Amino acid sequence: MALVNERARILANEEVGPNLYLMELAASHIAASIEPGQFVHMKVPSMEAHILRRPFSVYARDAAAGTLEVLYQSVGFGTDHMTRIEPERAEHLSGAELIGPVGRGWQPPANARRALLVGGGEK
């Protein structure tokens, strides 16, 4: 599926562990097409001066509800700023702007009972 640029309403943003946060976003077009292993690029609200979007893996999605969840750790200026974003009220029009789905999706083999996934990147 082609990339979608979608304005997402922030439904929840809660601390779920030490420096770990779960953000729920309403993004029906991306939620309908994203697969395991894919991610989104987020333009974080109130950080317009930072022109680069931030990549986030999608922790969970509910295609029927049109929602995505992003689990993130507060480690720097941008993610620290994200921890203070309160869920938007219905009267607000702004939100997080997402581009997605990005990357190559993955599906487990049909007969697999277990899968071991190893991820990494260059430092």
C-alpha cells in the first residue's frame, strides 16, 4: 500500500513504566493497512521548529477502531516533550501528523508455532 500522510488525533498518552509511555492515536487509514514490522514517521505536535519527523514502531493497532499505539521511552528532548502531550480534546484540530506505513511488513510462516525475531541497526 502507498504511504499515507495522516493527521492523527491523540487519544491517550500514559506512563506505563519507568520512562516508558504508551500513546494511542486515531489514524484510521494507516491502522487499516499497517503490518507487523512497519513503522510511522511522526511530526510531533508543538515541535514545528524540528523539521525532521521521528520514526516510531507501532506497538499495536486496532484496524476496526482505526487506532495505533506507540510505545516509547523518554531519552532525549523530543521524547521528553512527548511525555507532556495531553490527549487532545474534540474541539482541537491539531494533532500528530503521521506518514506510514513505512518499511517492509512481516508475517510469521503459516505452520510456525514460535518465532524468534532479532532486530538491530547500525551505531
